[in-house]
Amino acid sequence: MNTASAVVGLTLLSPTLPLVRSELQVSSDAVQQLLTVYLVALAAGQLICGPLSDRMGRRPVLLMGAALFSLAGFAMMFTQSITLLIVLRTIQGFGASACMAMGRAIVNDVFERQEAARQMSTISMVLSVAPILSLAFGGFIAQSAGWKGAMALLTLCGVVLFICALRLLVETNLNRVDSIKFRSLINAYVSVLRSRVFLCWAMAGGMQIGIFFSLNAFLAYQYQRNGYSMAEFGMWFALTPLCYLIGNTANRNWFVKRGIEAAALTGCILGTVALFALYITQAIGMTHALSLALPCCLFGFSNGIVVANSTVGAISASGKHTGTGSGIVGAWQMATGGIAGAIIVAFGGAQLFSVAAGTLIVMSVIAVISMAYILRWSRQ
């Protein structure tokens, strides 16, 4: 649930973006910042929360994150200023970053490498229900209660997470560092970033997750151009995380047995095929929702194979700096989504689908190349 809160914070708001734009009478670029700053805060926050949890423990950091997520969402319900919304969204993203980083670190605390990959897939299967529901009902919430209704639901999710963590979560970091010093923190980051294996794992996973978040940034506009309402967009795009759940199931039961390196490469290749299909269907003028939904389903399936394996692969490559590695991985994953989404919209991706889809294809090819290097090194 802690990791799901970060994804719900993004996906639940996506169907409401056109409503925010029209109600506040602001530009698409301004509305895009509600996603971009959230992802940037989600990225930067994990760089802080990961090492902090190595010193303080996972539980207190998670509680702090859930509290910030809830309070920021509550405050957003009472403002009509896009500037203040962006500031509060940044705070909300920072709170979500603590939740996301702690979810991965806790799994790595408890399980060995291959079992951690299996457990990460299991957790992802459960967590994928949250974005499915948020996308499926986000459009209906937007149409019935507006974008502030979506904020109210996010606030409720944060409160539930805080209560559950307070009552049920036990501390898993049993080997805390004695202190956090600036020099030791820099040394930890340098140590992790020197590993080319870590960097390639992080690159592959970051590209794939960044693509998913970028799809949230511009697909609503393409559905709208094809004549579909925001509620219909939410329902159709909800198939993507549903297929992500199926992909996680396949990964846990079959792909991971081939080795996490081969599994992740297979997923990256499938993701590239899906994005080419997405580009082609729109380039030839297909407007039915399935022309968008089916390629996204294949991409969701591929992400279900890639995400758990790439995350575990990267964190295990970080050695003793688990919290730091988790923070870097999470930061990079969110940064790719935020940066790519902002670039896509800035270059007209909200209006020109070919620009958006072409950018995502390039990102997917980078992921394939990264995993090809990982697989080659693992066989040497």
C-alpha cells in the first residue's frame, strides 16, 4: 500500500487534467506541472529518504511521508490558485517519495535477491489494483465531483496508509548506520554510482517506468481528440495496470525462473514492440479506443516483467548501501517520467501524438540496450 500511494497520486489525477485546465483557465503547460513537480519531488525525495532510513529506520520515515501526503492533499481541496496547487503538489510528491522508497527497502531488508524479485512481483500484483481502480474511477470522480473530489480521495488514501503503518508495521532495518555525515553520504552515492551494473539496471527500469508515467501525461488528450470522454479514458487506460498485474503474475511464476536478467530484457523488448504499435495505429488514422488500449495493454504486461526484476537487480548491486541504492533507483524512475512528460508537452506532444510516441520509442530502445549489456556481463 505504501508504494501504491505514489502511483495513485499520479494516476488518479490524470483524468482530471483537462478539467483543471478549463476550470482555472490555465495553459496545458501549467497543468502539466501538476504531474511534473510531483514526479520531480518523488524523485528528489527518495534521494533524501533512502539514506535517512538507513539511519532512522524505515518505519518513522514512512509515517512522515504518509502524513505529508495526506496534509498536502487536504490543503489542495481549498485552493483555486494554480501556483499554490503546484507548491502543494510538490509537498505531496515528497511525502509519496518516502512511501515508495520504504516499500522497496523493506522488501530488500527481508528477502534474498531472487526471492526478493518474486516477492516484489507479488507486491506489485497487489499494488496494481490501486492504479486500476484509480484510473477506472478517476474519470467518474472527475465528472461527478471535479478534480477536488480526486484530491479528497487521495487525502483519504494517505490517512489510511498512516493508520495502517502506525498500527501494523514493524521496523525491518536492523543494521542502522551510526550517523549520517555529508562526506559519508557522498561516499555512499559515489560507491553505488560507480557500479556499471547498477547504472544499467537503473537505466532500464527508469526508462520503462518513465514511459508509463509519460503516457499518463498525454494519452488523455489523444482519447479526447478521438472523441472519448475522460471517464471513458479512465476505463480504457485502466486496462494497462490490469495487464501489468498479469505481467507480474507471469514474471513470478515463469519469467523469473529464467533469471532476472533474461526476464527483464524480454520485458523491455515487448515494451518496444508495444510502443511501435501505438505509434503506427495513430499514424494510419485509427480512432477506436482499442487502437490505443491494446498497445498500452502489451506495454503494461511488459512493465510487469521489467519493474520488479530491474528494481531488485539495481538495489542488490548497491551492496551495503541498500537505502541509498533504493533512493537512487526510485529517484531516477520518477525523474525519467517527469522529465520526459515535460519535454513531450513542451514540444507539442499534447497536440502532436507522433512527437509523444516517438519520444517514448527512443526511451524504450535505451532500456533494451541497457538490459542487453546486463545480460552479457552476467554471462561473462
